[in-house]
Amino acid sequence: MFIGRDIDRIDVLDKVLGKPIFAYDLKVEGMLFGCIYRSKRPHALIKKIDIQDALSLNGIVKVITHADIPGENAFGAIKKDQFYLAGDKVRYIGEPILIILGESEKIVRKALNSIKVEYEDIEAIYDPFSSRDSTTLIHDTGNLLSYRTVIKGDFEQGFNESDVVVEHTYKTTWLDHAFMETESGIGYMDETGKIVICSSTQNVHYKRKEISKLLALPEDRIRVIQATTGGGFGGKLDMTVEGYIALSVYLTKRPVVMRFTREESFLSNTKRHPLYIEYKTGAKKDGSINAVKVNIIGDTGAYISYGETVCLRAAIHATGPYEVPHVFVESRMFYTNNHISGAMRGFGIPQVAFAHESQIDEVALLLNMDPLEVRMKNGLRRGSLTATSQLLTNSAGFLETLKKIEPFWKARKKQGLHTGFGLGCMYYGIGNTGVSNPSSCYLTFTDEGKIAFHSGVCEIGQGSDTALLQILLETLNVEERDVVLLRGDTDTSNDAGSSSASRQTYVSGRAVYDAALKMRKYLKSKGYYDCETLRGVCLLAKEEGLPVFEGFFDPPTSPVDSKTSQGIPYATYAFATHMTEIDVDKATGFCKVKKVHASHDVGKAINLKNVKGQIYGGIAMGVGLALMEEFVPSKTESFDSYYIPTSMDMPDVEIFIVEDEEPTGPFGAKGLGEPALIPQAASIVNAIKDAVGVRAFELPCHIERLKALIESEKDKWVE
Amino acid sequence: MLPEFLSRTAKTKEEALSYITGLEDVKVLAGGTDLIVRMRKGEAYKHLVDVMEVPEMKGISCDEEGFKIGATTTHNRLSNSQFIKMNARSLSLACGLIGSPQIRNMGTIGGNLINASPAADTIPPLLVHDAVLTLESKGGERKEELEDFIIAPYKTSMKSDELLTFIHIKRKRFKDYREGYKRVTKRAALAISRLSVAWAIHEYEGLFHDVRLAIGSCTPMPFRPRIVEEFLKGNKKEEQIIIESVKMILEEIKRITGDRPSFIYKIPVLKDLLENILRG
């Protein structure tokens, strides 16, 4: 029995012994160092690029411009709108213009300073509202990237029927993923002439596709391997170093390494989308939420990345995990000349949860009801219709997550002078939104008489290798020593899709289950479950030409309606409730997060220790989002000014698991990666209100903002 | 990337002084938790002289007047020293809050003073204790009050051929004083002080007898509000006096620094902190 067991992560021993080689530490004989020269202007035409001084430096091998690209100078996860190297125009500070290649890192970094670029500035746009109103266009298609609406019922009627209305505006800012390992990788040409890239990434097959287009080479001439990766959180979904390394290898025929400094990482990587959320809630006296009207304005930065997806996902999740009969949501994403916003754990939903959870608490306050009771009353359950009118027929354990928290909520007692308690809830669609997002894998046998598990799933620290292996072992009823895992290599695996959208345990887990069922049938037919040894079966299989057992799963979803977004955007949803206890120092505005009770409906916990690990990490990130993390364009350069929580900022955490099994998932499992983070910031904000009577409408609610709120409240009393 | 440099390790004070005088473009390394970071950003020197292995510049010792601290004593050692806990509680607290365990193990009190950041945690406690510094050079030694030593943010009166060797605190133990250090940071650890206050206060029968305050991160250099300290001397410990004196301090800060955007936060916080400190 492997499911639900606390088995150790399969990589744990090697990692504590320091054995795995992270992308940042990879080396190849004779490698060149590559560095990117980036735009210093937010919006400008490039008039002239002078690389002569750089080329004359001893040790500089090549400077690559956009003109050297053999294939398409375009990439993008959703649409191919981003340039590998800018040609005539730059749209943000940090946009790549050149690749400099040299014999050492030192000489290449020195050469960066001898590049001269002449620009002709264009008016730069720094916020979505100016973008909306400006006649300056960042792209020919206009400054509005995406406009999505969710329409259910009749919101006007809904508000007319409501007894109370709560209306507020919420704001969030840019956040950096702050992964431990910055973007890095190596590349080389192998003996067959194939271009091999080994990098820190969340998706190998997507990157192979992009490189194929970039170099105008067939995909089978390119191999992408995932090196041991030090964190992703969405920041290694887009092309980071891979395209540049591939291009450099292609043009120089030499091995190439690229490693971003922390400063380069901050400058170049995508950020969490800043969202501006106008939120109106109508409720009846009995506490039932009757109508919700939301207007979301987002900043995608200079290019799309995942901007369209976040725009839609945020709209769909805007009501939170509550059944609301009348819903009207508008969501717009604008281009600006800021850093590109992209995928980051939660895909817009941590921002949205901050808004809907604040609203629920304000409704409860107005109706003089217990906030938990209001949530219980309106919470989604089996038989509920979501905001997209999706009927929840299966796994929907939201109320159970609330019930786990209820005794602690009822027993809560303020210890300190300014102690507060807050609730935060969420639901989250697992997998990509309203589109096919399949995963595929295959199993076969090795010469050594073992089962070969070929997986394209990127292990980025979240524990997918272990969870998938547990599913395989359980289904086949074999031991860990019987299996060899071959993972994250386009040459030895099928496309499993990205490690994103909390999808790998659910989607790829099901694909593994599918493959395992087929292999189990084969093992059975060869007598493995009677008395034949695995080695014996392998010999038989060899004689039959090594059969391959493919597994596949694509979650059953349907595209949502383009006007109303009604439909089935996700096959299943995760649910969670967090209760947070904090202490506020009124003199300084410092908020200490003391204790979190976190309750999650994960469908089925494949590995309890891993589930807990995800939740601890999610809470840490939630503390950062709520209280300190803030990327300020052109100002934030490193961890010197970008504060993320330390272990000293971490609260005690108690975890409760709800297992409302999802029939389409492997052994009932859903996803957890992002849900772990989503409700945390919201619960802190609600706790602050409980502690000192002020509500934060802008995140992060750092010491300065909180003190200002406390001071303004003081002034109110004086008046 | 770190620029290239030559490094020397001095084993004695004399050796260190010879290097400092003899070598050109030379900088003393005393822990390096600030220096190396700046050098990674481009600050360059031809020579670094590591003084961490000079035995006499390390540790705490008593003399007739009080006690002295070697300039290369680490923050960690100071924060864990029972003697410092007893005799300079605010310094002990401050040293325990600096940076992270790694920084406290590497960073030194001398380095912290030479760096002379407005947010340096060791400075307010040392100001409260009227610390005096010994600066040595080939030509001899001189003593200077810490208050005069720091002449501008990140700038001291130290000459290029000088080495900071000792920090002197003249009297042992503020008996019957309540002493402390409080700092405000954006997170619980590994943070630079947004604001800091060190204090040592002696009260007697409802009167302020001796009030020593030092405020960091508010003015270009951490400072002692001496006018108010004088005003409080002999005054009654009552709410009106406390509020009045804090108001005077805030006005003095504004006079020194002018109005700054950060004061929207700092002034109300400092007001609450100082009032709470004086109330005790």
C-alpha cells in the first residue's frame, strides 16, 4: 500500500547529501559563458547598436543580434508575441537585445559595459489606467490585451433584492517568485548533431517546441532536459535561458552556459500580476449572498506571457467558493511598459481571494453575523452551481474544510492586547482554464529486469516524482526498487504538460494510473501476480520486443462561452479554509502571524508529508503577499530591498486534510500546489481588521501601511 | 562579481598598521559583511588587510575606568556575553538583532562603526554609554568620542593611516537604570532597522534623574536628544511631561533632517515608542 502513506521523497537522501547537480552548477568542457544585454529604456525605438568595442575585448567570441536568428524571433506560452532579441523597438526595461558570448563570465560581464545602444524614446506607460486612456500604442493591436466577462443571472435584480450592499476597491502589486535558484542552464551539441539544453525549468516539451521554431530545426534535432531545479512557482514556465543558450550553441557550435545573477533575475523574470479590483456584494438579511459585481483591471506589462489566462481565471474565480445567483464580472488586462507579468503560484487568484474574503467579512459585520456562519451558509457544495453555472456533482469538500476549522474558530480567545483572528477561504480550478491540457507518459521494461517509468513531468521541488511513483507502485503492486524513473527529458518521455496550475498530481497522476493499469494487465497475463518474478516477466517482454504501455489523461472540460464565460472550465476544484491568528504592535505597525489552522480538500492525499510541505510553503508565501513582498519597478534590484518572510516570520501551522475523493483523479486526488497559498493573505487581512479595527485595501499591508491605517483610525476618534 | 584584489592577513596590530601605512589603496577587512557586498557592486581596492586574526583586537576586558571592547569582536560574541548583558544591556540586545546568525558570526562592532550607517544597530547603544574610540596609527594613538567620530552618513573622521582598535565604555553598569533597545523592521529577522531607540533611564521617587536616549535611522547620524535629556533631568515622571518631551524630540529631528517622505511613518512610530519607553 503506497497511497496516503508518508513515504520519504525519493530525492530526499540525495538532496540532503548535496548530490544532485542543479542547473546553476552544471559545467561542460570548453563552455562559453553567455550573458544578455538588456534595454535600459522602458519604451523606445532602437536607432543604433554598436558592438565593436565589445567584440574587440580579448576573450569575447560572439555578439548575437536579432538578425542572427535562423528561425522565428518570437515566443510565448499563449501567443508568440515576445521577441528573443529586440530588433527595432523595446517595450520594457530589461528587454533582451543582444547575447554576448565569451570565454569567461568576467569578460562577458565586462563587455556588457562596452555596448552602446542609441534609442529614440517613446512615451512610456506605467499603469493600466493610463494605458487604457493613452493614444500611445505599445502594440499595434492596441493597449487592451484581453477583456473577459462572467455573466450569470441578472445582477441588477440581484442587488435590488439585497438588503445590504458592500462595495470596496482592492489593490495588489508585483511580486517576484524569489526561487532559490536563479534561471540557468547549459547547452551543447551532442555527437549526433542534436542541440541539447539542460536547464532549470517547469516544462521541457514546451521549450523544445519553442527552440524548434527559433532555430528552424525539426523537434527531433532538439533535446531539452530538466536539470535538478531549485524552485519554479510559475517563473520558469516561460522561456528564460533556454532559447538564448540554444541559439548560442547553434551559432558557435560550442557548449554554452548561462546563469542569471539575482539582479538579472529580478530584472528579467515575470512578476505576479498587479490587480485592481472593484468589488460590490449584495446580501440578504439571512446572510445569503445574492449578487456580486466585480471589475478587475490588470497590468500584463509589455508582453502577454500568461496575461490572458490570468484575466479569465481571475474573472471565473471572482465570487470565491460561494454560490451566488447573480454574477457580473468584467476583467481587463492592459499592456504597459512595466515588467512582464506572468504565471505565479495561484494565477491571479490570491489577489482575487484577498478581495472576496474581505467582502464576506464586511457583509458579516454589517449583518452582525459570524463570518464563519456566512461562509457556511453560502459555501459551494455538491449540487451547487458555480459562477460559470457548472454543476458540482463530485468532490466538493468546502463545507468540510470549514467544519474542521469551526471548533477552533469557536474556541478562539484573544491573548494579547491586539490579537486578531481571521478566516480566508478559496476554491481553485485544477488544470488549465477551459482548454485541453493533456498529460501522457509510458512504461516499459529495462534490460536489468525493472520497470522503466518514462515521465515528462518536471519535479521542481513540489514532490511530483514521489507522488507519481506512489500512484504507479500502488497500481502495479510492486516495490520502489522495481522501478527506474526516467524523468524530464524530451528524448525519453512524452509531453506531460507544464508543472503549473496545480495539475500534475491530478492530470499526470491519472495518466500514470492509466499506463499502470495497462501494464498490470500485462504483468498479470505473464503470471507476475502468481509466482513469476519481475525479471522473468522482463525476459518474456524482451522476446516480444519490449511492449510499451502508454498512459493518457485530459481532464474533461469545455471551452467557456466567449460572452458569459458559462461552461465547464475545470474538471474539478480544490477547496480550502485557513484561520489565522496574529498580533499587531500598534506602535510600529508590525504584524506577527502567530498561528494558522489550514484545512484543505485535496480529494486524496497521496503523500501526507508532501501535502503538508506544500501547505507550509504556501502559508510562507501568503505571509509575504499579505505583509511584505513588493517589487517596485526600477527600484527593486535584489533581496536587499525585496523582503520575503524568514523562518522567524513563520507561524505555527496545524493542518487538517479533507478527502472528498474526485472520481476522475488518481485514487481520488486533486491538486494542492496553488491552493496552499491562495487563502492565506486574505485570512491575515481579516485578522488585522479583527485585531485593530482597520482594513487593508492594498497589499502588501507592510508596517508602514498598517501604521498609517492605525493612525487614520486614531484621527477618526479624535474627530 | 568581486573585483580582483590582493589580501593580507595581519597577525599583530603592528603588522596591520604597517600594511595600512605601507600599501597603497588599502582597506581594512573586519568581518566584511558590508564591505564585500559593496565590492560585489563595484567598489574596488588594490589591497585588503584582514585584521580578524589580531588577538588583542578581539574580546572584552576591564580597565580602571570601565571596560573596553576590541574592534573585531563579533556581534554574536557581544550578544552572548554575560558581562555585556550586565553592563550594557542595550548593546547586548542590539547585537543580537543584527542581520542573521551568519552576519552576527562574521560582522564586528568595529566594522559596524566604520561603516557608519544611519541604521547601524550598535551605534545608539554605544551613544547611550558615551563610548570613546581608540584610533591607532604608526605615529601613535588618539581617542575620540563616538558622537564626534561619525561626521556624516557612512563617513567617519578616521584617517587613511588609522586603525580602529578599541571601543571604551567608561563606567561599568548603569546601576538602577532601566536600559533597553528596540528596533523596527519590516520582518522578524534579517532586516535593516527602519527605526531604532536605545535607552538608559534612572528614576528616583517619581522624578527623572538621568535620561539617556539615542535614536537611529531617523537623522543622518544616530543622535542623542540632549536638550530633552537635560529638560527631563529632575522633572516629574508624569504624562504631560512625557508627551511634551517627546514632542520636543520630534521637533528636533525635523529640524535636523527636514521633512522626509519616510517621516509619515517614522514620526508617529517614534512618538509611540518614545512615550512608551519614558513611561516604562
